[in-house]
Amino acid sequence: MMDHDPNDIDHYLDGGKDNFDPNPGQPQENEFGTLADGAVIQAEKNWATRNRDAIAQAMWEDYQQALQERES
């Protein structure tokens, strides 16, 4: 990833201490709601697996396109 965008890490590091969890291990609320507490049901696991695979596929396709563009 650093070969593709060496400045990507700056996005995660800028802002200093504001990027760190002040209460690690405690539920947090954000614009998406509150994180769940307890066991994950199979349907959620299946959704997460499909979502992860779709993200990985999209990343792979973007990478392949970037390689083709470099060859041109």
C-alpha cells in the first residue's frame, strides 16, 4: 500500500491525540450508532465475510488497473 500511496499513513496520523480512544474497551457512539456488546450472530458473520471479500476484490481490481496503467 505504501508503494501505491506513500502519504496514506499521514491521513491516520494527523490530529495527534484526537485519533486515540480515550476509553479503550468501553462502548463508543458515533454517527453509525453504538458498538454492540455480546456475541455476534451467524448472519452478522456472514455479512462481514461478504463485505470483507467485496472490499478485497475491489482493492485487487484497483491494484491490477494501477499496474496496467504503469505499463502503458
